Amino acid sequence: MLILTRKIDQSIIIQGNIQIMVLGVERDRVKLGIAAPAEVTVLREELIPADDSKISPIRRPARPNLTPVHGALALKPEPKQD
């Protein structure tokens, strides 16, 4: 997983034609703007059923083991538990 740091009004570009811009940050929420061609489907993850075979091209990486850092807009890895 690639982890990037962006400020408000900064963006990232994916495959040259998809732009994701940070529009705002409030407490524990980040507002993103996404500009993509009409043929690109953009969905929130919770709207995709886990067993939906139509969405199979989406590779779902394992969720990173991250916890919020108190009082900061950053995440840090949790220690591994054996």
C-alpha cells in the first residue's frame, strides 16, 4: 500500500486521468474530490458486497494495522501482536 501525505487543495493523479484532491479536513474526517472519466466507477468500499463477482477486477488489499495518533492528523502502525 502506498501512503501519501497531502494538504488541502493538493491532489494525486492515477493513470494520468483520475484526480483525487483533498478538499478539507475536520477532526477525524477528510473530504476528497474525485475527478474521473465517466467509464470509471467510483464507489465507497462499504457499498460493495464482499461476494460481488461483478467487482472482481478491484483488488482489495489487506487493511493496514493503523491507529490514529492522538492530537495529530497522522496514522502510525500498531505494534505486531504474536
